[in-house]
Amino acid sequence: MPQAAVPGVKKRIGFLSFGHWHPSPQSQTRTGGDALGQSIELAVAAEELGIDGAFFRVHHFARQLASPFPLLAAIGARTNRIEIGTGVIDMRYENPLYMAEEAAAADLISAHAGGEGRLQLGVSRGSPEPALNGAHVFGFVPPEGEDDASLARAKTETFRQAIAGAGVAPANPKMTGTTGLLPIQPRSPGLPDRIWWGSGTRATAQWTAEQGMNLMSSTLLTEDTGVPFDELQAEQIQLFRDAWAAAGWQRTPRVSVSRSVIPLITDEDRMYFGGRMAQDTQDQVGFLDGGLARFGKSYIGEPDRIADELAKDAAVAAADTVLLTVPNQLGVDYNTRLLAAIAEHVAPAIGWEPAL
């Protein structure tokens, strides 16, 4: 049987925005500036509601959020408590040392209210994208005999060593009076323990645990065994925790899952999402990136019913953090009302309490 969430660990909920924008009359988010500004305002509103996290997807060559650190730093400066993070950064595109500088700076800005920073960075190999070999255009081409996945993992290791204070550049004795390797500056205490790997399979979940990273699992898995999505994802979480224990890590890891949750309360809710109930409230199986994948269902309907269904979701029960995808193009006001409705009518069913 899948293992429940670790006893005594607080259940958290956060929102996950893909940061879409489109210049159409139907969109409340028509430009990149709209997407960035509204993301900041939604994070501020979510903190006031007692929501625990504000997370953002990162995509390139698309009308979506692409460069997370200016956004995360701005949110960190405007808020005091809410976790800020990514779900996920495509490491194929990153210079890991420059990323280490940016991440530390954003984390330190978020610590302005005292204590450690609030950055929770989800990273991974990335997902299918509009560009053909887009990371290659950025100048990052895998060495001969390796692929993009191995390059992303190698960059992640370099990034993690850098934020932990490892020396990475030979010192100039004429400038420093010493030899040896210089670390990236600044450093932010606690950040190395707040790195998550976006895992799409049971095998990569085990690898994530062996590396000592937290686990981030989304609304799809790039494998299928015929069991319902939540059960397969709960198995993934259990394998992660087993591998974590076997690796001998001393801290308790974090585990997040993503869900689409839309309580239908107002006529506006029903207008936008009522027609999706029959199609989207069942698991879907299809092909993604050349292989079979299982996509988790959405929770759309009357609040009491979806609260009961979500409480029975095996992976939601096993995770400590649930990231709620939001329809960001409907604007800040709509998404604030959506999060408020979830917080009041749905989230208590999974053991969540507002962080106020």
C-alpha cells in the first residue's frame, strides 16, 4: 500500500502558473509584461489568503514565462512568508554557475523578513518544446556520445556544488594573494536543501532520492502500468522515499504533486469550466515525446464532491505539498477568487490549514 505523508509534516498548497499570455480579446494577460506583473500580484494575494507557495513553469520560445529569477526576486521583495519556486527550470538551457549566482541573490532577497530564504527551485531535463534543439541555439550542445538528458544532469550537479560553496574558478594570485579555487558569491544558507527534481517516472524518482534532491511530480507520468494515475504516482513517491532511506540522508525530504482543481461555485466558473467536466475528470493515456504517458484527471465540479475525491487521491495523501495549476489568462481577480474557494471549500479535506 502507498505510504501516507510523513507524520507531523505540514501539508502545504501552492499555486502553479504556466504564465501564458496571448494578444486576444478573450485573454486578461495579453503581453509578457502582463504575465510578469500579474504573477507578482497573484503571489501577494495568495500570501494574504494563507496559501503556502507561488510556483511558476519555465518555457522557452513560447508566450510563457521564461526567465524566472527576476520574477522570483520581485515576488520575494513584495512578500514575507510565501514560498517562491519553479516547476520546473529546464537545465538544458542554463549556465549553472550564473544560475547559482542568480538563485542565491533571489533567495537572499526573499529572506528580507528574517531567517532563511524562501526559494524552492524545481529543475529537470525539461519537456517537449516548440523549438527544435532550442538549448543548442542557446549554445549548450551535449558532448559527443551524450544526450540532452545527461547534459541537464551534469549541469544540475555543477549548480548544486556551486550553491553549496564549492570552489569552481582558479584564484588569480596577483589579485587575491592566494591560489586555489574560488566559490560563487553570494551564497544563501539553506538553499542546497531546497532543490527539487521534476521526475516523470519511478526510475527517475529513485535517482532523485539517491542525489539527495526533493521530489516534484506533475500531472503526468511518462510511463503507464494500467493503474489509475494517483496510484502510479503514489508508487513513485514510495520508491523515492525508500531510496532516500537507503541512501542514508539525514534530513526529511519534500515531495510535491500537481493537480488541476476547479470548484464550480459561480456562474462564471461554470461558463469557463463546466463543459470540461465530462472530458477532463478521467485519466488520459497517450503518447508524449515518443513514449506512452498517463495524464492525471482534473478535479472539476461542486466543491463538496471534488473535496471528497481529492481526499481519496493516493498521491495527494502521500505528498506534503500540492501545487494547484491556475488559468492565469483569466487574470488576478479570478485566480484570487479561485484560490480562496479552494482554500475554503476543498483544501481542508486533505489536511491543509492556512498559514496566517
